Amino acid sequence: MRTIPRILIVEDEPAIAELIAVNLRHNGFQPMWAIDAETAQRELDEILPDVILLDWMLPGESGLTLARKWRASARTKAVPILMLTARGDEADRVAGLDAGADDYIVKPFSPRELLARIRAVLRRRVPEASGGVVKMGDLQLDADTHRVNLADKPLKVGPTEFKLLHYLMRHPERVHSRGGLLDKVWGDHVYIEERTVDVHVKRLRESLGEAGNMIETVRGAGYRFTSNPSV
């Protein structure tokens, strides 16, 4: 029996929530609606959705706060979160991605675009992954314990940046296009702007500190991870 994907809409404007819900139902999804953070948490406690559509501006806790909270929880950390917001500046996009959103959709958006992005996160293939320790120079990543050390000192690296670093360290000295990194780190068939990769590379470099220059920008091509960065 085919399971109907559940989509949790966390939106405090009834007209927007109803428009989204109608389009979801007509396209084979089962929408659930939460008007605020408290209601959303009750829905999640009862049954996990397949995707969360999360409005940034909510009464009480903001969408950013909720995204961070759900990403920190073992039960909800794997549920895809699509942030819905009228805030389209780059700084806001960075904040949304930093909070744990998988994608960022600026209002007003077309129902077709929203449906395409939902389908994209649902049909992603699981990116390649492996355990063990990878080391280059003084930089060491342990995939099993999810730790990164530089000269035996621990570094704080976010979950997406960790996956990105893991892939780059396992495929050093190659030039990786943004599209290729999206496929290998986020999963193929993603409907995410390639500029998202730039945001996470920037954050990864900042997290690596003095080792950040090991990730080189190859103009017009993408990025390369090297143990011998150019000065």
C-alpha cells in the first residue's frame, strides 16, 4: 500500500496555509497545519511528517528557533525543513540555512515551485557515506564520532559543513563543481540553488580557522580540497 507523504505546514496566516494545503491535497500529499510553535510541537510529538514547511515569522518562537530546536533533537533532525519567508536578503538566507533549513523559499512563491521543491527533498537518494577517520596534515575528521580536530584541538563544525568536509577530505585534490557537491553531499535531484554551496563553504572555512585555506576556490569551476594550499 502506498503511503501518502505527510507535510506539516507551520504558518500563522490561515489564508496562506489553506492555499498551500489545497495544492498539497490536489497533488497527492496529506497536509497538516500548525498555527504556532506550540501546536507544531504537538503535531511532531504525535507523528513525524515527511517534510516541514516552516514560516520564519511566527507568534512566540520564531521559525529559526524552531529549526534549531528540531535539528538538535535526535527524533526530528532528519526531517527536511523548507523555510517559507518574505525575507529574501542574502543574510536572511544564510541565517535560515545556518538554523538547519534544507531549503529557503521566498514569498510570494508559486505553488508549482513549492511542490517541485517538496518532491525534490522526498525523492533524494541517500548521499554516499562511510565511517572511519580521514586525516590530511593536522586536520582529522572522525565520521563515527562526528568530531573534527586540528592539531589535536577540537573544532566546532555544523552538521551540513561536517558532511561537506567529509566528502572533500575523501576526494582531495579534485575540482568539485557546485552541482556535483549538491549531488554528493545533499543528495541528487535537489532543488536547491547552487549558491547554497557557497554559503556552506564559507561557513566551513570559518569553522576550520587556519585550515580554512585548504579549501580552494577554482574560478569558474568550483572548489578543491588540498593539503598544500597556495599562499
